[in-house]
Amino acid sequence: MTNFLVQRLLYSLLIIFGVMTVTFFLMYILPGDPARLMLGQRADVQSVEAIRAELGLDKPIFEQYLAFLAKAAQGNLGRSFATNRDVLETILERFPATALLAVSALSLSAILGIAIGVISAIYRNTFLDNTVMVLALLGISAPGFFAGLLIAWIFGFLLDWFPISGYISEGWEHLILPMFTLALRPLSINARLTRSAMLEVLSQDYIRTAKAKGLSEWVVIVRHALRNALNPVVTSISAWLAGLLAGTFFIEFIFNWPGIGLLAIDAIQKLDFPMIQGVVLFTAIVFIFINIAVDIIYALLDPRVKLG
């Protein structure tokens, strides 16, 4: 376990360094000038140069890069160009909204996905099974931004069942549409995985033996079949948490959800380099450490899995 953790932490440091480097230099490939954007297109050259000097953008790019690495190593991600607020402080303020959305979507995808997969396996090759699997395939295939726009248009605009934008401070109903949109793909994958695993388990000899003993259909399914079919589903659910945390960007933008995804898109529009770099770095660190935690938890739950 110790060797595994040391090895993964070393790899993680290399990945984080790579993310910081790529993100930093990508910022300077983007068209536009943050100083010009802050002052407007009619600003004179002297004012623009003064702002560039104040932001440190007048220094050579490698000098800026080394300064960025030195500050980041101390936990200092700089100050926002747009608001002059501390970047890390702003990200930590927004992160609970993203975490709430991701965890809610993960919970919904796990509960509904397993339930739909079990029902589909029980009624396999029926109209219900075929319909559910086609819908699951559509859920897997639909891009998140397209699904979000479609769901917002149908349930928020046409039917007017739920609010399209806002946060839970205005009412928990604001969580419904972004949560369902974010949960759609993992829910569909979990449903198909559960169905496949259940069909494989239901064909085993010990299931036929349990039925021959006179146990009811639901006892056999829940107590014997489902417990043995959940391993691949649990793996999928565990792996999705980090992905959902990192994948809320477009969903937050569509539904105006005040998380780090909306923060990042706003920063990109304003060419707020420190905020963009901070969000990408923070997301990468969260993603890495959640994956390490998932590997450890899965190894503890299943003795057959060896960490290495």
C-alpha cells in the first residue's frame, strides 16, 4: 500500500507539472490582450502598457512561467485579472456548488441506473427492455451540451416544470435539471452494465439452485443475483465521480449554476489568465486524488484486486 501511494504521488506530481506547463503556455496562444479587454478597444497605448506592466504581462514569457511555478508551489495561484480577488479563495467558494451537483448526479445515476438495469434484465428481449436500451444508447451518445440545451428547452421552457437557471439558495427545484442532465450519461452506462452483468449472473447454476429451493423471484434477484452483479457497476460509479466533477463546465454554463465550471467559462471570456490556470490546476488535482482514493477503496472492498 505504501509503495503504491508513493508511486502514485510521484506520478501525480509529474502530471500536475505537465498540466501547469501546458495550461500556462496555452494562455498565450489565445487571441486577445487581457489589458486591452479590461480597458476597452478605445484605450490609448500608454494606458494599455501601464496595465500590462501592473499585471506582469510585460515580462518575458519564461520569467512569467517561472514566477507562476514558484507561487503555485507555495499554494499561491495569484489574483484574478477581472476581480483582483485571490484565485484559490474564489475557487474554494465556488467548489461546493460543483461538488453538490456532481455528487447529486452520481447518486441519481447509481440508483436509477441499477434499478433500470435490473428491470431490463428481468424483462429481457421484451418491448420494455428494447425501449430502455435504445434510450440508454441515446443517453450515452448525446453530447452533454446538446442534452442540456434540449432538456432545458423541453422541461424548463415548453413545459415550464422546473426553473432553467439559479441555485438552491432560491429553492431546491433549481437542482433538478442540471442534476439530471449531468447524470444522463453515467445513468445510461450504469443501466447497460447492470443489465449485462445481471443476465450473466442469472444464467449461473447457483441461481437455478436457489430457484429450485423455492425462493421467491425477488429474493433470488436481490439477495443472490444483484449482489454478485454489482462489481463492474461499482467500478463504473466510482470512476465517474472525478469525471463528473471535471465535466460540469458546460452544464453549469447552460443552467447558470454558480460552480467552478461557470467560473472558468467566465474567466475564458474575460481572458482572466490566473483564474483559468487556477481552475484547470485545481480540477486536475481533485481528479487525480479522487482516482487514487477510488483505487484504494476498490482494493479494500475486493481482495482480488491488487494495488501495484
